[in-house]
Amino acid sequence: MTVQSWSILGAVIAVSFGAIGPAFAEGRAIASAMEAIARQPEAGGTISRTLFVGLAMIEAIAIYCLVIALVLLFANPFAH
Amino acid sequence: MSSPLVEAPLFTLGPVPIAGSVLTSFAITAVLATASHLLTRRLSLHPGRAQAALELVVSTIDGQIRDVLRRDPAPYTPLVGTLFLYLIVANDLEVVPLLHSPTARLETTMALALVVFFSVYVYGIRANGLRRYLKHFVEPTPLLAPIHLLSEATRTFALMMRLLGNIMSHGLVLAIVVSLAGLLVPVPIMAFGLFIGVVQAYIFAVLATVYVGAAVETAPAPAREGAT
């Protein structure tokens, strides 16, 4: 296999496996937020704002994987 | 497929290459600045429609900042509001034919993240004084100073990458869908892209507020609930 093939494989693995963790994490976060809002609807504003910021933090992990995949595909330092 | 990480310059102005995203970015800035100037030129106590709409926007941003920081939002509204309004326009520019979001490019998001990075120091030093602000890097022990510095760098990097990744990857997905089924199928995805753009603008603005607020609060303050 050439460096290009390995890079494509690496990009696929990075995105597909990198999406699993954040997906579970976002699911848990949203589920807990739903529960909290259902218990205390008057705190909904604060909870959803914190939820958004937290989701952004979690999502950053998936985006790092995407960035690694893009670097492998388009700016690979090992393939010329 | 062309690389989303580099952009070919449109033309060179002397030694400086000018890319399309820079032009779009300048155009957005010019439009927003002109509109703000025109709208705020004749403010009256009995607002017309335009002024009422503008006041609604500004007071909403004020309210959000007050909710996050629990203090007077006046010093932070110029920074956060400008970032938010610029990002809403820039992120959602993708739906305008022939135009592309400048935030789908690394340079724009890097510049925005650097703005936040330096604003944190400006606000922090202005609120606490240089000595007290620098002192928070060696608290609780000087051993943690490298971690503090590392977190300053990584959170700026994350701010840049989050915005870039969301906007650019949406463009990529859209391009793939268009190449598979060009008619009508991409429309709901483009509508979802509008939503993503607004949410990312909101998140960027809230994170900028939180970072600046944390820098202002470096002084040993009495414990309060909901602090990050």
C-alpha cells in the first residue's frame, strides 16, 4: 500500500471512530439536560445555555478528528 | 476535489496576495459598519421601526451577556455583539449565490480566535491591573503555570477549529450531496446550514464571553453559583 492509501484509511478511521465518543457524550448531555428541564422548567434558559456551551466543547473533539482527517487527505506531510 | 485548507489568491496587491474570503470579509465588515452608522445616526426617544429592531438586538445581546457573567454587560457588548453579528452574517453567507462563507477558511477563524485571545488579556489587565492579572497564572501553585499557558493556547486553537470545522464541513457535505442529487435534495440541508451558522455564531460569542469573564474574575472573588 502506498502512503496515499494509508492516509485515506487513516482519515476514514479517524472520522468514523472519532465520532463514536462525542456521539455518546452528546446523547448523555442532552438526555440529562432534558431531564433537568422537565424537573425544573423555570431553569430552562440557564440549562440550555450551559448545554450549548458543553455541546460545543464535546463537539470540538469530533472536529479535531475531522481536522486530522483533512490534514491526512489534503495537507499530508508524508505524501508528496 | 480541491483542498478546503488552502485558498488560491484572486489577485495580488503589491506583494500581498488577496483571496476571495478576505474580500467577502471586508465587504461584510463594510456593510455592517455602514448599516450600524446609518441606524444609530439619528437615535430618538420615540424609536421608529428600525431603531426598535436595533434596540431589540442590542438588548438581547446585553441580556445574554448579563446572564452569563452576572455583571453589567456594557464593557463587553461591543466585542461580543460585533463578533456575534459578524459571525451570523458570515456563517450564513453560504446560501447567497456566488458567495462563500469567509469563516469556512482557516485564516478568518484564526483571526477571530486571535481577537478573542488578545481581548482576554486586555479585559483581564484592565480589570485587575497587570500584576494581579499575571499573578493568577501562578495560582494556586507555580507548578500549574505551564498548564495555564497550555490551556490559553489550546482553547484559542479549539475556538478556531470549532468554527472552521462546522462551517467548512457543512460546505463539504453540501458539495457531496449536490454531486449526488442536485435538484431539491440539498434544500433542507442548506436550511440546516443556516441553523448551524446561527448556533455556531452563538457558541463563539458565548465562549468569548466566558473567556473574557474568567479573565476579569481572576481576583479571588467570593464563591458564586454557576461559575465556570
